[in-house]
Amino acid sequence: MHCPFCRHPDSRVIDSRTSDDGLSIRRRRQCPECGRRFSTMETASLNVIKRSGVVEPFSRDKVVSGVRKACQGRPVTDSDLAVLAQKVEEAIRQTGTSQIEANDIGLAILTPLRELDEVAYLRFASVYQAFDSLDDFEEAIGTLRQEHDAGTAANAGSLDD
């Protein structure tokens, strides 16, 4: 790491701290040549491979804007969308890969979106799971109903205990 003041090619790390979101590390450094101190932020890069083959950095804002369309008219707040984008990024980073296909991001959005709003989930899933007919929608709705009924039955059973 070059010193930003004297351009000396080395520096010494004095202190390291994880950022609040846990996605970056702040390092306090000191130049052995001029003695001045400076901070650096280190993050692991995460790149998206788009359908066209172009590679660009991952953006939570793009996740939010894509999901916002599916949430139009639904009781979903901007903070809900920000939390969803954070969950998606965390899930992708846990895979350990530095590059991910754009379609895989869309698929990673489905689970947290279903937890947030089932109607928005169906809207979004119809694009990313390529629904071709009403049968696809009926199947997805049937799956949601089964899971909802199973969750309701499990909660009722736990109240009896």
C-alpha cells in the first residue's frame, strides 16, 4: 500500500476493524517513511455476469429497483427492500464465488421476497422462473397455499402443547 502523502511503497497496519455491515474492513495505517497516518477500506469484490456477457460490480440498488417493480401497490417499505437486498448479497457472498450470473441473483431474490410479500413474489417469480401459462401460476399458488397451511397447522399444534 503506497503512502498517499509521500508515495513510499510500504505502510504498517496499526488497527483493523470490521465495518458495521460486516462487508468491509477499515485499516488504520502508518507510513514508515514520513510517519503520517491514513485509513483504507478493504472489500471483497463481487461481480455480476450479465446475459450479454458484460461483467459489472454487484449493486444492491439494482436489486432494490428490480424488486420495487414487483412490489408496486403492495405494503412494502423502502427499508424492507433494503433489508431484502442485504439478505440477497449476504446469501451470494456465502457461496464463496466472486462472480455470479445475473439470473442466479434473480433466483436468490425469490426466497426472501416470498417471506416479505407473497404477491410480489409471484410477480417476480413469473419472470425469473419463466412462467409460460396460467398453469405455472396455479402451481406456484398451490405450493404457497400448501406451505401456508402447513405453517398454520404447525403453529396450531405448538399452541396445544
